[in-house]
Amino acid sequence: MNPFNVAPADALPLLETWLEGREPAYRVRQIMPRLWNRPIASWADAGELPATLREALQASFPVPRLRRAAHQVSADGTVKFLWELPDRGSVESVLIPEGKRRTLCISSQVGCAFGCVFCATGRMGFGRNLETWEIAAQVREMALDRAYGVPTNVVFMGMGEPLHNWEAVDRALTILNSPDGFGIGARHITVSTVGIVPKLALLAARPEQFRLALSLHSPTSKQRRELMPVEKKYGLDDVMRALREFARRVTFEYVMIKDKNDRPEDADRLAKLAKPLGALVNLLPLHPGGAPGFTPTPPGTIREFAARLRALGVSATVRRSRGLDIDAACGQLRTTVLERARGKVAADDDTGVEQEAGV
């Protein structure tokens, strides 16, 4: 078992057992902060520990890292990262600065099994679940870089469906929130889901005040089924019933697609879902780079849609698109890099040279 891959409460006894008979017991209090509080790139950097202990830690528990395969910086300050995993798979995270707030959008899976038609990640299919350390490492890599530091907010809105990888996400939430982890307040951590009903109950059972965002995108089951195949398994009525058991304010994420879900009657139906829950509705302009074949709703129509919701007693915000000058749509940078790599392989194959694509 690796201490980086478990919650802090489980990492502590693991390290205590490993240290027994090897070093004084107090050493564990020096080692634990180096996992997440004051992370190191390698045990060699933990100068407060004797060299022999650093070498032993490196041999037994090497510090797992994500390799930065690519990154892009937008004119609006948004930074998109593509991380290469040990098995050569890759995932994305996005850092969004806004005043003193630095929100990191992280991934929980390689690809996604749920196939939302407007999402680049959904179109690439499912690769595998991320391990706990791979989820937490997206934050850890920020902490290791002096240019960024530990984010103030974390949202599980990157690649994958967090509740489809619940066990790893459950542990990662603890690492992010725990004082012995990154110490990010629970109200600054948001889990976004398409509505995996059995797992919603597990998230609701956690005592911390983690935020929940439902990827709704349509106010009716029939309309939602056209955009989100998950509706066939977990219908809107069942999802709404599960949300009523969630004793915290819920946010509805609603990507606005021209002529699909942006009519006045859509706003009226959406208000009927949101108002009984006191839900906040986030209206998101469709990011054109992530959804070929779909057209973003015009800004004026989005404002009218938001005004109609507010007139019906629903809190609504309009999010501006970030990173329009880079591959900021979910899954877009990974797709771009893979396509470039495949193009290079194809060119090399023409000359009789074989080369692995990778990322």
C-alpha cells in the first residue's frame, strides 16, 4: 500500500508500522506533512530527514508524479494542463484564476463512459478510472510549482464522471479537505455529476459540506436523453428525488445550445425543477471547440433566458467562456495532442519509420 494513495488517517498507521524498529516514532510527524501539506518532488528534498531515511523512503514509497505533457495559457489567464500518467494515458486539468480565487478543475477518469454528445471527453470513450493519488496529484503538482501553489477551490468537472469512480474520489475528497491533506475547505470543493443515483446517496452521507453540481442541460427527460445517454439508466425523476435527500444547496449546470435547450418554455420547465430545491442555475455558453455540430446559444438569448429564470424566482448566473483562444473545452487538449501525435506517426510510416505516438 502506498501512503500517497490513501486518506491521511490511513497513511499515518501505514508509515508508523513501516518506521517501527527503523527510526524514532517522532519521525512520522516529519514525514506526514511531506505527503500533501508541504509536498516534495522527491524524498531527497525532505532535508529535515536523515539521508538514510530519505533513501529508504524513496525505495519503499517513491513520490508518484504526473508528467506535464503539454500546457496552454489563455489571454484571460486560464491555464490548461495535459498530464501523462504512468501507463502513458493522459488527463487534463484547468486552472482558472479570478481575483484572489484560483479554481482548479480536475479529472477523475481517463475519458468518460457516459457519452454526452456536446462533450469532447464523452466522445473519446472510457479508458480507465484514475487512482486516488492520480486525482490528488493534479492538485499536488500545482502545490509543487511556485508559479501556481495550492488552489483555493477545486471542482471535479474535468474528464470523467466522478461518481462512476466513487471509491477513489471519496478518498481524494478527504485528502483535499483534511487538515493533514491539502486543507481546502469543503465548501470550496465541488463534485459535478450527470446523476449516478446510487452514488449520490454516498456523497450525501458524508458529513463535510462538499458542494454538488448536477450536469442537467435539459429540463425534460425526453430532451435530456437526446443530449445525455445516462438519462436512459438514471431518469430525471429519480435524480431529482435523490437531490431532495441532499441537505445542501445544489447547483444545476446548464450548457446552452442553440435550438436545443434555450427556448422560453425550457426556462419555465427548468424553473419548476430548480425552485423547490432552492437550486442555483449556472448557465454556461457551449464551448465551440468541444462540440462540433452544435452551435452556442447567442449571448443575448442567454441573458433573456437568465432573466426569465430570475423572474420566476430562481437564482441564475451566466458564466463567461474561459480559454476560448486555447483548447480549453473538456477533453479538447488531449484530443488535439493525440491527433497531432497520430499525424506524426502517419507521416513517419510513409517513410518506413515506426514511432510510438504517445502524448
